[in-house]
Amino acid sequence: MKNKFLNFKLRKVVHYSLIICILLIQVIIAIFFYNEFVNGKKLEFIKNQLEDSRALGKLTDNSRKDFMDAQNHFQKYMVTQDDKDLQSYFQSLKNLKINFDKINDYENTSPRLKKNLAQHIKDTLQTAKLKTLIDSVYQSSLNPPAKIQDKKFEPEKYKNDFEDFNVQTHTYADTIKKKGFFGRLKDAVTGKVNVQKESTVITLTNNKTIDLSQVKSKMDNTIKSMDKHYAAEVKKVQLYAVQNQRDNMQFYSNFSKLLIYSNGLIEVYESAIKDFKSELEKEYNQQSSDNNKIRTYLVLGLMVLMFIVSILIMYFTRVAFIYERKLNAANEEIKKNLNFKNRILGMLSHDLRSPLKIINIFIDKIYRSTKDETIKDYLKSIKFTNSTLLLQSNQILEYTKNQDAEKRLIQSVFNLKDEIGSIVKVITPYLETRNNKFVITDRIPENVVVFSDNIRINQIFMNILGNANKFTENGQIDLTMLTEPVDKNNISLITTIADTGVGISESDLGKIFDPYYQGMVSDEVDNLGAGLGLNLVKEIVDLFDGEISISSKLHKGTKIIFRINLNINKNGSTN
Ligand code: ADP
């Protein structure tokens, strides 16, 4: 069961599922944002249009009200014939026209409303026509019919024989109020009789004796003259009445046309805007429900994916804990095995050193007792190989110790020149096995006593000089040493070891201090090493807070310079 749970194939599937889930979550989030922004904007656009349609609805309501007002004002005017009512009537018509213009303006910006209006509107109905109608009605109201010039009766214009009389004429009007133009017009058309009447009274006075027959004939003449005058005046009025009746008919027909036209337009606008509004409402509801649906599905999808991701992460956490436990156990096992291996290596290298040293002693004895040069050459080769093995076993021993031991210097007091002198003395016979000239330049002052780790210093010298000898034959090895003060407690030991051997390729130089790294030329020579020497040297130089550098040219030689800091004061604590 446990193994099945940790099955690698299952882990792979889970891993890919997790990646797919995360990708899907990202896609869902992207769609969510798209829905919120793009579809949200669409909804907002429809909402704005809907608000506009409501405003247009208000405009049509206002138009209806203005229309009713216009009708009321007109009816009032019919009764009162008051110019004020006529003006109010035109004002209402003007408002109506303004409302229509506003609707027209909006129509130009909204193709949908334009389409709706086009479906309802008839050719005969156009707001431009409405304007023309209003204008023409208004104009006809502004042009009142020409007034009748009341001409007074002037008796002197008529021939009479009243020279002897003193003649006085007075014209009286009755008390009926004189009406306005349209009032009088109406009365004239309808034949109402309550018109204002005028009477002229003529008074004759004579100081002479009265001849009654003469008076009668003079009176007859006068009355004839008056008859003539008023007959002409009445004819004028009759002509005027006929003319105005015609104008009036035109005026009323325009009124009624205007009313019918306005009503028709209002109805068209009302139904077009109603359709426009209901279409928008439908569209708004549809878009809103679409957006909500998308939102709901996305949130649901997200929740499902998050749930799956949580399960997968839980699975991974569980697996990670199981693996961690297994890794810890494996790590413990490895450590145990490594310690065991190090102990075996340490034992082997330690036990190897004694027989190898004894072999060297016997080689020296045979070398001294024989005169045969060929045997001497063989002995040199055997001693080189034996010494290399000795050096190597020392190295392995130190390395295994070093891996176990805490990486720190074990300090003791010693004379630096003497210590280095003894190291050089030990290694010199080894260097002679390869016919190398060993040139030592020792500039270390005589009496420098340091408080430091002499075993580590020994390891550095043995490794670098051992390498120089290993990779150089019939050449020269130069060892130069000097000291430099650092501060009152420390000095630096600067050492240069240069050989004329096979050298190191450029590609190898960068990796030469890595553990187990062996350069490509190491195969060319009889190299018994393991690639650990320089790595160990680097670690030790670091412990001395020093530095090491290497420069080399293939087939020309190698030069290693290292600097280590040494404490000259026993109580000091630098190293
Ligand atoms: P090894 O046990 O192989 O000597 P080292 O760490 O001491 O391991 O050296 C690593 C590699 O550096 C060697 O294999 C060799 O290729 C190169 N090397 C070190 N010193 C020299 C030298 N003086 N001349 C040429 N090659 C060297």
C-alpha cells in the first residue's frame, strides 16, 4: 500500500496535474478579468443607453404635456380671443418643437433609435415639417387683416342749402365694448348683431324766419347725402368681411393641421422610444445574466481547481515527509559507511608507511654497496616509485584524518627556519630519484619563532614539492622562501615552488584545486595520485588565512606561490 502511494509514475501524473491545474487557474483568472472589464463595459454601455431612453421617455411625456397645454391655450383663446392665450399656445408649441429637436439630436448619435424611428415614422411625418407648420401658423397670426378706415360723415362735402343754418354734428357710440380683431372677425362671420353702434346727431339752428317747406327739402338732401356715405361704408365692411373670412378659414385649417401633425409625431416618438427602451431592457437583462453566469461558472471552476490543487499539495507534502524520513535514514547510513571507509583507509595508509620506509632503507643500502651503474639507475626508479607510494599513503592518511577532524589549526611553538629546513631535508632524497636539480633560496630569518601548526605546514610543502618532482624529470625545482611582517603579532611566509616539468594545460588550471581532479598530463607520467593533494593544500592555506595561486605553461613548467600567516606571539589569537 505504502509503495503504491509512493509510486513514481503516480507522482509524475500528480506533478503534471498540478501544473495543468495552475495553468487552468491562470486561464480562469484571465477570463474572469476579461468578463469583468470587457463584458462589464458592454453592460455599462447598455445601461447608459437605457438611462438615455428613460430621459427620452421623459421628453415624450413632456411633449405630450406641451401638446395638451397648446390645445388648452388654443381653446381658451377661441373663447377669450386674448392675445396672451395665443402667445401661450405658441410657447407650448415651441417647447414641443424643442423636445422633438432633442430627440432628433439623440437619434443622430444612436443608430438603434434611428432604426426604431424609421420603422414607425411615415413619410408625411417629419419634424422639419412641424417647424414649417408652426412658422406658417405663427406668421398668419402676426399678419392681422387690414383695418377698416372709419370715415366720419362730413356734411360739408355734400351739397346742401344749410348756409343760413348753423349746423352741428355729434357722433355717439353705444356702451357695448369694442372687441379685438379676431372677435370682430368672428362676429362678422357668425353674423352676431351685438356690434358697437354709432349714431350721428345733426343740429340746425337758424336765426332767420323758418320756411318749413324749405327745411324739409334741405333735410331730404341731407339724409340722401348721409345714405350715400353710409352705403359706401357698409360695402367696404362687407368686402373686408369676406376677405377676412377666407384668411380665417386658412388660419383655422393650419391650426387643426398642426394639432393633428403634432399628435402624430408624438405618437410616433412615443412608440419608437418605447420599443427602443424595451429592446435595451431586454438586452441589458440578457447581458447581465450572461455576465453573472460566466462569473458563477468561473468561480465554481476556480473552487474546484483550488480543491484539486489543495489535494495534490497535500499529497506532495505527505510524500515529501516520507522521502525526508527516508533521506535522513539513508544519510545516516552513508555517514556510517563513510566513517567506516575512512577508518579502513586510515588503517591501510598508516600500516603501509612502515614497510615502505623499510624498503627505502634497503634500497639505500643496496645503492651504496653496488658499483653497477645500471643497477643504480634501477634502484633510483624503484626508490621514486616507493617514495611516491609513501607520500601518497601519507596524503590519504592526512586526508581521511582531515575529513573527520574539525577543520582548525593545532598550534605549537617552533622555529620557522628549522622546521622548514627539516621538511626540505626529508624530501630531498625523494627529489633526487628523478634526477632533478633542487635549488633552495631560504630567506627566512634565523630566529623567527612562531606559534602555529607545523604539521599542516609540512603537508603543504610535501604535497607541492611532491607534485613538482612527480611531473618533472631531469629538470630543476626551485624553492624560494621569505617572510614579511603583517602586524605586530603576525608574519607572512611567502613560498614559491617552480619546476621545469610537463606543465598544466589552460583548461585544467581552473579546476586544479577541486577534489579528485587530475589534469590531462597526469596520464603521461607515472602518476600514482588520487587528485586530492592540491585540494588539501587549498583547504590548509585557507585555515592559515592565506592565499595560493598557480601559473603554468604546458611542457615549460609550473609555478605555485602561496602565502600563509603565522602568529609570532604565543599569546596571540590570529590563527
Ligand atoms: P595528484 O594526486 O593527481 O597529484 P593533485 O591534487 O596533487 O593530485 O594534483 C592535481 C593535478 O594537478 C595533477 O593530477 C596534475 O595533473 C596537476 N599538477 C599538480 N602539480 C603539478 C605540477 N607541478 N606540474 C604539472 N602538473 C601538476
